Amino acid sequence: MSFALTSAPMRALTFCIRKTLVLIVLCIFSGVGMISAQERPSVDSAYHSHKHVDSLLYSHKHVDSLPFVIDSAEVALRIKNLNPSFNLHVDSSLAYKLEINKDQSKYYWFLRNPPVGLRINKDNGLLTFKAEKSYFLSGKLKYDYQYRVSVGVQNLEMPNDHVDTAFYITFYNTDIIPSKVKPTVGSTLTVDEGDTVAFKIQCENGNFPIETITFFANMPVRGATLVKKCDDDFVWSPSFDFVKESDPGKERTVVLSFVGSNKFGIRDTAQVKIVVKDALNYPLSVEDYKLTVNVINSYILRLKYTFLQIDKGVKRTKGTRTTFDITGSATALTGSILASSSKPSDIGKVMPSVGVSLVPVKEAVAPQKVTEQNQASQIRSTVKRLEYMVSDNAIVGERDPDIARKTAKLKEELKQAQVQLVDIPVEITSGMSEKELNEYFNSKKVMKKYRLKR
């Protein structure tokens, strides 16, 4: 609500009151301001600068507000040209001056947690940096890493007048270091059939690491593990029929190519040559050796049983002939005794002739079996030789390098034994165990009977 001032005394009083209020307001702001009293405008000049306040006071218009003068000391401190991010190349320099909206001579500049080599002038805010490559080679700085740097500016006279902010700085390198595929073996390997080839595929990473690896070979490699990324293992075992008879030098060369690629499609290839040589198939050779030994052992048992039958026949014939010899000798002796007695008789003269007549009967009933005895001796010597050959050609482990020669030797000995005894009917054992045959064959009587004599 406003009232018209019509009388001169009332207008003068109102003018005085308003002028007093203006002075009070100016005194308050000048007491907390940040500029000196010399730079602060006077009350009259400030008052007359707002469209002649005196004329407004004496005018008949209604004034509801008082004029307000803005003090420059109340302006907020700020950095005018702060760059939020800096990107620097290796071996480059940085010189960047930070500016504020006030007199810099009264302010102090500082940095918090700056990277190695970054400095700021405390008086004028000049940022300087020399990105030397030695910082990166020694590990003090890193490529492609955002370093957060806190920067501040502080009034030397008023602690509350300061600014704290931050910016980022990143270093990059334009030198291209290619990534490479590095197998853990040399470029050429020599293996035999049946051996296992195993090595690791490593990667030497440069600016852009290898993400995928593709595997190629100049011929099919069955059973090989696939290599898809770095640090994968390549494992392959060539089969015993890998090398063919038509291959020159009884060997075959396999070329393995490992192609590594990064995210930009840049490739690097590493090759490994594997020379596979023809080798003995040990599993099959071991089975062949065991089969040959089993055949020989079975043949030895049959020979022992045949020897048993022949030896028994020779023994019966010998017993029969011994009976005839004893009977004939007893008859002749009895006749001689009777003939020389005090009472001679004709019986004493006849009985010696009876003993003599038993000799042709003995030869007819039990002729000497010289052939059978010789056959038994031959069978016994063959059995002993075969047993010695099996013992002498025993294999040492399942990968004996002489297994093929030993198997061939056993087969040859078996063939010779069969040829020597081709006329002897070899019977199949029945009713007797292997233990019983061995006990009879190695008994003291048989050994004494068929041992070599001088």
C-alpha cells in the first residue's frame, strides 16, 4: 500500500529515511566485500547512478524497492580454460596454461597424485610435461591408461576462496608391435610311428593380442587335438600304418600351420614340420611274439607226450627181453646142474638146448626197438633246444627293440624242429596235465637213461 505525499515536510522526511536506509545497506555490503575501499563506489555516486534517486524521491511516483549495488568481491572463483582430458603421444611435450577469472598473482596452484613428469607452475598455473619413452620402458607409466589428476587453486589471503577439480591424461604409442604365434618346439621334429607329439602353442602379444588360432595341415592327421586359442596343447600320435611302403625313404613329412588373428584380422603364421618315420608296430609285434611262444609251448607238450609213449614202449620191450634172457639162462644152468649130478638123466642134457631155443623166440616176440629209442632221444633233444630258445629269446618289456628278430628266430627254430620230426607221429596229450608231463620228462630215471655218454 502506498500513500501520496502532498506536503513538503513529509516529502523531506521520507527522503531522509530512504537515504539513511541506502547508507546502511551500502555499509553492510562494504564490510563483507572482497575489494578494497578505494575501488568501492561512494554512497552518493552509487545512489545517483541509478537513474538519479533524488529525482525519484521528489517525484510523485511510488517507489516500492531500493536500489542494489553488486560487489565484485562476491564473484565465484573458477578456472576459465580447464580441459577435462589430455591425450599425449610418447616423446611429446605438453605446455598448457590454466587461467582463472581473477587476479592470478594472489592465488597458488597445486596438483594431487600427478603421474611421473607432470608439473604445474604454482604462480601462473602453467602445466608442463615431457612424455619420455624411458618412463614407459621402466614401467613408471602405462599406455592407454587414464590417469586422474586433481588440480587446485587457492587464495593466499582467504582460505575459503579456492577451487578443486580434476582432469584426465592418457598416453598412447603409435609404434606397431605385431603379435606372434610361438610354438614351444622347433620348426622341425622327427618322430617314429606310434610316438606321441605334444607341444604348447604360445603367443607373443604386441599392441593387439591374438584372440583366435586356426590350425591347418598338409594332410589329414587323425586324432589330433584342435588348437583354438593361445596356450592350447597340440597332441597327436601317428598310427603305425601312417607311413606307406611307397613313401620315399620310408618316411612322411607333415606340415602344421598355426594361424593367429587379432580383432583387426591381422594374422601371423607359425609352421612346424613333423617327419614321421616307419617304425615297428610294437602292440602287434608283442601279440605275434606271444602267439609264437604259445605255439612252441603247445608243440613242446605234444612232443613230451609222444616221448612218454615211445619211452614206455621201449621200456616194455626191454622188460620182455630181460624176462626171456633170465628164463633161457636159468634153463641152461639147470640143465648143466642136472647133467653133472651123480645120477645123470636125459633131462639135464635137453634143458640147455631149451634155453638156446628161447633166443629166436625172444627176438620174434620182443625185437629190439633201436629206432624208437633213437626217436625218443631226438624228441628229447628237440624239446630241450626249443625250451632253451624260448628262454634265450625272451623279450624285455613291450617295446623291446629286438622283438622282431627274436620272434623270427623262434619261428625258425619251430620250423626246423617240425621238419626234423616230420616222420615221428606226434600225439596229442590226453589224460595228463602239463605238470605231470614235466615231472616225467625231467625225472632222474629219464635223465639218466637219455643222457649223453662218453
